[in-house]
Amino acid sequence: MSGESKPLIIAESLSREYTLGETRVVGVNRIDWSVAAGELVVVKGNSGSGKSTLLSLLAGLDRPTGGRLIVSGWDVSRLSDKHLTQYRRKTVGMVFQSFNLMPTLNVMENVCLPALLAGEPYDAVRERADGHLRRLGMERRFDHLPSQLSGGEMQRTAIARALINDPAIVLADEPTGNLDSRNGTVVMDLLADLHRTDGRTVIIATHSDMADAHATVEVELKDGGIV
Amino acid sequence: MTHIGFFFRLFGWFILRPMGSAKGRTLTVLLGVALGAAVFTSVRLAVHASLEAFHRNMDAVVGRAEQTVLVPGGRVPESLVARLLSHRQVKAASPISTTYVRVAGSDTEPFLLLGFDPLLDRPLRHWRTTDAETPVSAWLDLIRHPGTFIAGSLLAERNGWKTGETTTLLHAGEPMTFRMVGVMAGGGLSAAEGGMVALCDIATFQEFTGWRGAVDRIDLILAPGETAAAVQALKKDLPKEVQIRPASRTRESGRMMIRAYQLNLSILSFASLFVGTFLVYSLVALNAASRRKETAILRSLGASPRMVFALFLVEGTALGLMGWLLAIPVSGLLLPFLLEGVSETVSTLFVRVSVPGFSLSAWEVLLSFTVTVAVAGAAAVQPSAEAMKVPPREVLAVIGRRGVPDRQTKRLTLAGLLMIAGVWPLARLPGPTGLALPGYAATMLLFIGFAMISPAVLRRLGRSVSIPLRRLAGTPAYLAGRYVKDSGTRTAVSVGALITAVALFVSLVIMIHSFRETVKLWVEQTVSGDLFVASRLAEVNDFRDPMTRDQIALLHSLSDEAEIVASRRFSLLYDGRVPYTLQAMAMDPFLRHGDFVWMRGDARASRPALVQGRGVVISEVFANRTGLSVGDRFRQPLQGTAVKLPVLGIIRDYRTQGGVVFFAFSALQAQLGDVRWTGARLYLRDSSGWTAAELRNALLERGGGSMDMVLGKDLRGEILRIFDETFAVTTVLLFIALAVAALGIATTLTILVLERYRELNTLYAVGGSSLQLRTMILWEALLIVSVGEAAGLVCGFLLSHILIFVINRQSFGWTFLYRVDWSALALSVPLVIAVALAAALPAFRAVFRQPPAAMLRER
Ligand SMILES: Nc1ncnc2c1ncn2[C@@H]1O[C@H](COP(=O)(O)OP(=O)(O)OP(=O)(O)O)[C@@H](O)[C@H]1O
Ligand SMILES: [Mg+2]
């Protein structure tokens, strides 16, 4: 285990560049940054400033083109495919702007999915999913298909799914982008609660200022760098 | 017009540009369409070439003749010519005899020798020679100099003959030396048999063949007036055994047979095109689905639903058009092979044709173009209509809708079941003779019915296997089961393509095997015998020429060593319309050594009656063509008398020129007096100690070289070889259909992956490994392929019944014993599954075509 003072996330000169033919586009550029465990980080910045790029690196969906990223003791920039999968399963949970639920699975099955992929037996997982869903106010929706849910309910399902493997970090990319302000506030409160009650590290990338009140750390990106 | 211009600009932006960025997929689909279209086109062109050659030959030989005078099973006395010429109903009359002959001392193919009276024939047929000043001088040469002929250009060229040279020709009787007095040039008779023809004077012909005072037929041009009345009047003035028929009759029956064959091959080749259109459907459906958002945007910007519909429809049509263009070089590769295969099959099965090469028929090209483009366009209708329904407000929606409502699947299943139920009644409907239209319509219905019930089958399968699969094979297999359950009509289309291909495969394997097994049984029982002898060139000349008395005596001299079954054949028309062979055979020895393959009638009770000449047995083909059945009376005028005998049984027979009727040689003798044989088969006696080859050598030593002889073993082998060759074309078409289906599976699986890119990447994001994702795809493929294979097997077994008992009956008049080649089928199952899974490879590679992170950027 890492020592007390050691930050949960350490980025050293972290870069992700895209090459489009001849031209190079900067996603994030030489970021030096660290986040201690248990923080609620709000990442802000204009469109194209690199928020999604940073989150996809943290989520293990993408690999940096330069620098290092160490999360919870894993050197994400150097992990093998196999370990990267382990990392995505154990360490991070992801919430998307457009929910990304499996259209053919119902709420309960969607939530259980990451644990099933990790090889857990269904019955044990169900119990846990049940708890998460109840806590998020979804107890009457277990058998619904995503197409039968409202936007807020879909995002709450997605949050439950992000929690099922009990990750240390929850990442959310514009989680309220497709919601009205009332539902948006509910979702933000729920995410904040994960930080407050469970002591999880939560990182939210957003344009909106709904999250500002909950933030313990706020960073602003501009042209791929932290200002 | 700016409207049209705008449409095509939009088409370029919206359809062509994305097509260009998905080249692999587009090319696969184009290749599938091209293969289908190429097979269809080249099969049609190949059969067309045979048909064309047949027509050209017929036109040349028939000329301007209107009616033909002949004696069924015999020859017309030459004396009738004078009577006809002086008849007031007759404007012109010309005696004609033809026979196939061969050049002595070489084994080149036989050619047609046509004997006629050049002067009397002038009004009927037209021909000239290359070097004669006037046609008249060439005619005079033939008449003035006995033993001369004028050769067709191809014949002269093949043999390297020069005018004035002599050559010896062989026929059933004595060989004769001819002198060539000219070569025919352009048009008319020179086109007969593709130029493999020679003309001689009727007197020369009679001297050569020994048929003095008789000719095959007399062609007539009637005096102006009503034909029916003229024919009636003529009939009254002619002897009873002589018949008058329209000169085009032979041409019609030949044409019908080739047409039926053309239809069969067209349908089989259309199957490839049909499977290819599944590809068009999948691609257009994918494009429509993946561009749903763009469609909604277009609609919100003011595009009418009709314009959206037209955009996707034109996409399908464009795929058809490009596929057809791509088919041109592919056809170029296929055509030479098909031309040869088809003309050989037509020659062995129906009528002799010699195809000099292929001629591009504008009509066939237009047909293949229209069919390809129309079928591709039709395949795009449903996805286009779906795209048209995208409401403009969907620009605002976050997630796209998917999944087919239960109700739709239920309706589809019901309709599919109804269709399958309607297959058999439809197949039994009466249709035009020789064309298996009801059978093919039933086949179509069967395919569509199975494609329609496949979503329900997938649903059931997905529902029942996903839970056990999770226990057995883990989460990826479970997810695959769930996906297959809910994929509904999307997968149904590719499953339908697979069902079609597998069903075709299974049913044709069963049919060909049943056919071959039945033919083998027939060959072993009915074509039994150790040695077959006949007069020279008997086979090509339809056994018209009896053996000489010397030859018959020679055979009798060996009767201590072998038992002889004499036979005499006549090529006749029953009721003046059904061509068949009447064969008198020494029944007693034949039935002791061999047997017929009885279908109907009491074989045991009928044999003695057959031996005693108290009845006939008729082949299935003959029964189907004439409607005669057991107990009915068979009637055939023959050389002035008539054969009138009850039908004792119906037997299987697979000789190809129409049906056959057998009766006792003794009965024929009783009717006609002394009868010469046209052939015989010999069974070695156990006491002789000879082999069949020794028997043949003994005959050869004693001067039997003037006969055609073939060992029974070789004859039976040859029949089976011809059988196998006939099905070579079919087998090739079959494999092409399978290949196209594999392309279809590849496209569909890839499409299923591509259109779920978001879901797959979400799975990755929430902790799925790439191995798990690939395993899931593999399971999906496996489930889809197994449903396709299983349904295809069931469909194939049903189809094999239709093929054997309906389509073959309707097209050729015969059926076979139902025999399943289990080993070939057992081999085919893993083969098809392996092919289909190999087709999953591109889908595998497509899984991470878009990096997972990209999904964070897509709204
Ligand atoms: N796959 C890619 N290929 C090329 N360029 C990319 C790719 N992904 C991101 N970029 C570029 O990287 C930069 C950062 O993009 P990113 O999506 O991280 O911004 P963002 O802050 O999330 O913006 P938004 O608020 O609009 O979501 C942009 O300039 C973008 O064009
Ligand atoms: Mg973003």
C-alpha cells in the first residue's frame, strides 16, 4: 500500500497528442498534477481544452503519448493490456454524458455487468447492485430497459454501474450534459455524496457550475495544460 | 433540373463519401453482387449460345419447308415424291435423308451427311459453294457424278480437304469412297451443325446407306390456301402409314427442352444473385442505421421524407450498377468454362448442338443488367423506407432507439409459417410442361418463409441458452446470447442468406446423391450385360439402322459362349407430340440376367406377360408426358401396322431423349414378320470361361469390326461419367452461392460490430477485456451460424423433396429414390461452420477500429 502522504493520482509531464496526417493536435500537454485520495475534483475549461482527453487517460481508455500517469500505485502509462483491464475493473468507475447503457439489458443487468465481466457470480453481485440502486432511488426500476427510463434515471443507473466493483475513483465526463437542471442537480448531489459519505475520489469534468459548491479541488484546463 | 443536380450533390456528400471511407465493406458487397451477377449472366449467355446454335442449325436444315411427310419408325417410299409433286395442294416437295457418318481411319467426331435432290430442293433451302461460278454448276456436279459431296467449311477445314480429293466414309453398312467437289459458303445449309455437314445427291446417299427407294422424309411447301384443309386433303391421298407434320415440330420440342434446362440453370444461378442481394440489404441497412443522426439533421434542415428514401434507394441501385460492371470481367472468366459445360450437357441430354463460340445477345445483357440493378434496388427498399421514417426531432435525442418490438416478430413468424405451409400445395399446382414454374415458386416461398421465422428462432434460442451459457462459458457468452435474442430482424437477414445457401447446398447434395444412386441402380439392373453391340454409329443416329444379316449371323455363331438379347429400337412421337423410344427386346433372357427398376405395377405377376408379349412397360418419363398409367392401353402405329398393348408397369429409366417403352421382341416379330436388330447385348455363359474382353476380341477376329462394340462395364462407367460431368456446372454454381453467403456473413457480422461500436466500447470502459469482447463476438457468430445452419438443414431437407419429387418431375418427368448422403452432409456441417466463422474475422478486426476514448467525444 502506498504511504499516507502519497497522492492517489500523479501525472508527470503527461501528454496526449493526436496526429492527423501531417498536423498534430494537442489533447493534453505536459501536465504535472497530483490528486490526494478522497478529493472531489472539478475539471473545468473551454470546449476543446482537453477535459475528456484527461479523463480517458485516467479511465484507462487511452494511453498517453508522453510523460507518466500513476494511479493508486499503477503506472497506467506502462500497463500491459491485461493489467489495464484489471485497472479499469478495480480502480476506476466511469460515468458518461450520454449514459451508454446496454440497450438490451435491463437496469439490474446493466449495473451487474462490470462485476460479471470481472468473473463474479451473478447472485452475489445482484445483492450489491440492489443496495446501490436503492441508495440511488432506483428500487422500482430494476426490470426496466434503458429505453423505458428518463434521462435522470439512466444516469443514476450509470452511477450504480460505476460503483459495482467498488472503485477508489469515480470519473464523470459531463455527467449532466444531457440532463435538465433539476435532474442535473440530483446527479451532482449523488456524485458529491459518493465523495462525502464513502470517501471516494470523484473527478468531474464539466462546463456547468452545478458542481462548484461540492468541489474540494478545482482545476482549469486551457489548450491541454493546467492554468 | 437544379433539383436533380442538388439530389446528386447530396448523394455525393451523404452516400458516396462515406462509402469511400468504408472501402473494404463496400468492395466485399460489390464482389458478392458481382459474383452473383456474373454467374447469372454467363449461365444465361452460355445456354443462349446453345439455343442459338440449335436454332441456326434448325433454320438451316428446315429451310422454308412448311410440312413434312414421314413414316413413324420407318422410311418414306421415294415413289411418293412424284405423287406429291403432282398434287394440287403442293407447291414444292423435296426428299431428304440424313445420317451421321465418320471418316474412316480417324476418330474425329461424326458429322451430318445430308442426301437430297439438289434440283427439287431449290425452293426449300439455299446454299452455294465458294468456288463454283453459279450455284447451278455445283448442283450439277453432285447429280452428274455419283459418290461426290460438298462439305461444310468447318468440316473441310478440320479434315484439311481440298476440292477434288477423295475420302472414305463409314456408316452402318459398307464404307464408301467419296470425292469432294466443293466447299459451302455463307448462309443457308452451310450453317447446319455449325458447318460440320456434307451434302450429297439422294442417289449417292441411298447407295451408301443401302436404303434404296426410301427417304427419311419429304419436305413440302404448300400451294397458297388454308393449311389445315390442304393437310387434310393430302392425308386422304397418301398411304395410311404416312403422316404429315408441321416442319417446325422437331424444332419446337428441341427448343422446349433447352428452354427448360435454361430455366433450371437460370434459377440456380439466380440463387447466387439472390444471396448477393442480402449483402446489399445489410450494407444499406447499416448505412441507414449509422447515419440516423445525419438523416435526422437532413430532415430538420428541410429534406423531405421522399428525398431521404430516394437517397438510400439510389445507394442500393448504385451498388447493383457497380456490381454489374464488376461482373463483366468475372463473366469473362466464367464464360469459357460454362460454354463448354453447358453445350456438352445440352448435347448429351437433349439435342446435338455444336457451339462455335458465344455471341453477345443484347437481350441477355439487358436482362442481366435489369435483373441485377432491380434486385439490388429492391433489397434497399426496406432500409430506405425505415430511414424515411426518421423524425426530424431526433436531432435532439440523446440515444438512438433500437430493438424490434415483440409484435412485429410475432407477425413475421406467423406469416413465415403460413408461407411454409403453402409450399407443398403450391408445388403441386399444374404448370406448363417442361417448365417447373410451380416448383420454383414453391422454393422461393420456402426460402422467404424460413427467413421470416428466423428472428423468432433466434429469440427463442437466445432466451433459452443465455443463462446456461453464463454458467458454462461465462459472461461474454451470456451477453452474446442476450444480444442474439434481441437483435431481431437485423440478424434475420444474414441468417436468411445463410439459410438459403445451406439449404441449397444440402438439398442439391441430397438430390445429386439420390439421382446418382438411382441411376446406378438403373445402370446395374437395366443396363446389364457383358457386351453391347450395335450397327456402326447407332448411338448418334438414334439406332435407326439395323445391323446387317452378316453381323447378326456372326453374333449367332457365338451363342454357345454368350446368351444374346436382341433388341430393336424406334424413335417415335407418341400421339404425334411426345418424343420417345420404342424398344423391342428379347425379354426372357433379359429378365433372367437383369431387371427393370419397377415403380408401379406388380413386377412378379407382370414378368411372364411381358415375356409372352402381352403387354409393355413404360418409363416414368413417358408416363408423365403422356398420362398413361398401369392398365391403360398403349397404341402406336408402326410401319403400316400398330402396336396395341396394355401397360403392365411403370419403370425408372434415365436415358435422356424423352421416355421409353419396352416390349417383347417376339411380339414385334409377330407383328412385322422378319425383323432385323438394331443392337444386342450379350451375357457370357458360365460355361464359356471367357471374359467380356475375350468375347469382344473373338467377335473382332471374326470380322465384327463393322459394328460398334462396348463392354458393359465401360458403358456403365461412361453413363456415370456423363452423369457426373452434367452436374459439374451445378456444383460450381453451388460453391459460388456458398462463397457469396460467406461474404454475406462476413459483412453482417462486421456490420453488427460496427453499429454497436458504442456498446462495445462501453463494455471495454466498464472493465471488459478485449479477449472478452472478441469471445462475445465469436459466440454471437456461433449462435447466428448455428441457427442458420440448423434452419438451413431443415429447409434443405424440405427443398430436396421439392427438387426430387416436384422440380425434376416437372422439368424432366423423372423422380428418384430418396437417398441421403449422410457422410457428405456430416462433412458439410463443420465445413459450413468453419467458413462462416472465418467470415467472422473481419468483424474481429473491426472491434477496436475506433479507439475506446472516441466515445467520450461523440454526442
Ligand atoms: N481522436 C482525436 N483525434 C484528433 N483530435 C482529437 C481527438 N480527440 C480529441 N482531439 C482534440 O483534442 C483536443 C481536446 O479535446 P477534448 O475532447 O479533450 O476536449 P474537451 O475539453 O473535452 O471539450 P468539450 O468540452 O467540448 O467536451 C481538441 O482540440 C480535440 O480536437
Ligand atoms: Mg469533452
